[in-house]
Amino acid sequence: MIFNLSAIDTPASRWVPANPSYLEHVSLWDSKWYHRIITERYFTKLTYDANGHVRQNTWAFMPVFPLLSEALATLTSTITTKSYFACAVVVSWISSAAVALGLDAWLCPRVGKRASLLGVALFFSFAPAIVMQLPYAESLTLALLTFGFILLTKRRFIWAIMLFGIAELTRPIGVPLGAAIGLWWFWEELRARGIVSPTSRFNSSFLPFKKSADATGNVSDVAATTPQTATTPLDISPTPLSKKDRIWLFVTAIITCAGALFWPAFAWFITGVPTAYTDTETAWREDNLAPFMSWIKQANIYGGPNSGIVALIAVLVLSICALSSSQLRKLGRLAWMWCVCYWVYLLIFFDPSSSILRMLLMMAPLAWVLGVKLSNHLRAAVAFISLSVVSQVLWIAWIWDAHSLSLSKIYWMP
């Protein structure tokens, strides 16, 4: 509805005419790149500009989402531009529904019904969450991740590995995912060896919120002390995991890390260029891939010379404050370690721009932390969600529609 209404006053751009139809409106930005995978496939030879840099091409985009959309379009009709985008939207809608159901199933037992419902509402009203219904891969990636996490915490390791492997071919999340699972395994080894006491304050902080007795969904800030059972999720187990579970965690981490190398290796195999994937990824930033340097460079551009280091330190301090929240840890070890590793991954490798907001969608558990905080403050929750919906309208007009409302010369990107 928001997209249809916003299309009414959308000006003409190099991509679409004025007042575009819904399918035209959703086909901008990365949506077009995914469509190009269907029409052009992946190049066997890279092309270079006058400076010797790789030109932008489809190798920067993973294949599962567009191929799944193409398969659906093939089943329903002849492949055309319209049929592809229509089916791509359907894939995103179904994936978004799976995300909502999966995140609620995963986190509701840890925060309570009311807080979990608020978490769903807060997440999907987040300004860039509008891409969850667009021909972008975020919804499919997050759906695969969420159900992979659920399976992992229920000891369904092989199924979890399979979902993680598919997720790694939707978006480049293999490195932080493997790191998060590996960090969890390392923590469990410390617990099993007695280096970390089960009764230590930090270890106890990973136990979920205790549900209130009135069954209204309210929660208190007191950790649950329910004894472990055979159905207790692994990431909130109050006692160290068994040796078998720890071995499976280690195997899952290793396979996931190996999976992160598949797409770069495949690009190398097809193009004959060892750095084909990373060179293509950096084609958008017109710079080499150097840890943390993109943040410093962007801060210097927008804040003036020598402001980069100061801005990076400020971001690091704010990150530590946010991710060290005890309420985030109460969602379980896996949720906390995933958010930490994913954010560190962004800090090290990501080129910061307005797209950073969309990247944060992968840190969905943070919405459940906010849901806990607002679960006993109905007016504040309604106000927050209302403002978030308004922000989605502004996000479409300011960023998605090629800054039709932009009041500055900053080039905003979704």
C-alpha cells in the first residue's frame, strides 16, 4: 500500500517513468541487478575501466534468490520482465511471512508473547524493512537464517547446515555466521572445562527472561532458573553442553566457514581471476578492500579531514554499549553472538553509506530487545511504531525513489 501510494508522485528517473506501476516501482536498485542475473547470467570474463578497476557486474549478487524467482515464473508463465518481478515479489512476501513466524517461534519463549509480538511489529516497521517485500534477497536470507538457528538450537545440526549453506548463496553472510557459531562453540568449551563457572554473572546473563504469572506476556528482568531438560534450546542451556553437542557445533562452524569461500572460489573458477568476487564487490566503492578504512574514509568525506579516526572510535564505543546490553544476552548465546559477529563484520569490511540501515535487518533480534523495553509501555510502543511507519514513507521518497525528496547533495542508496 505504501509503495502504491508513493508511486503517485514519484518523478521520472533513468530507471522508471513518472508515476510508475507497482512492478516498475519495485524494480529499482539491486532489484534490477538480480533481474540481470536472469537475463545475462554471470560473465565469464570481467571488464575493466580505464584505471584498471573491475566494472560493476552481477558477480556481486548471489544466485539463489533470482533463480528461485525465475523458477516460480517458469512454473506460472513465460519468463518476461513483468513475470519475473511479480514472482520475485511473491518470493519476498512468502519469505517475510516465514521471517515473522520464525523469529516469533525462536524468541517468544525467551521474552513472552507481548514482547515478541512487539518485536515483530517493531522489526517490520523499521524504515528499510520495506525491502522485505521487494525483489531483494534480505527476506529470503533472514528466513533461512532464522529457521537454521531454530534447528541448530534443537540439535538438528545437519538440517541447520543445509539451510546455512543455502543462505550463504543469497547474501554474503557466511563469514559472520561461521564466526558466530565458532564463538559459541568456543564458549561452550570454556564452560565444559570449568574455565567459565555456570554460576558466574556473565554466564547467567544468557538465561532468558522470566515470564510473569499473569500470562499477559509481560516479562521481568529476572533470569529464568528452570532446570535443563531434553527440549531446552542449546543456546540457553544453564549447564555445559555435552561433548557430542560441542563436536556438532564445531563441525557446523567449520562447514559454514568453508561455505563462505564457495562463491569467491566459484567466481575464480568461472572467470579465471582469483579475486573476481572481491574486486567486483569493491567496484561500487572504487577502492581496495581494507579493514575499517572505508569507515574512516567516509567520515573524512562527510566530517572533514582527520575526523575519520574520531568517528570510528565513536562508532566502536556506541557499538560496545549497544551489544553489551544484558537484555540482548537474555535472548540466548546464539542471538547475541550472531549480532556481535555480524556487526564486527560490517565494521571491518562494509563501505558505510545509507545502505547500512538495510544491512542492520540481519540483526533482527535487536527488535525483540526493544520489544521487551516497550512491552509494559503501550503508549510508547504505539508512538514508536507509528513513527517507524512514517519513516518508511520517508525512506521510499528520500532513498528508494532516487532522492526525489533529498534536500542535500548526499547520494543516498537503499
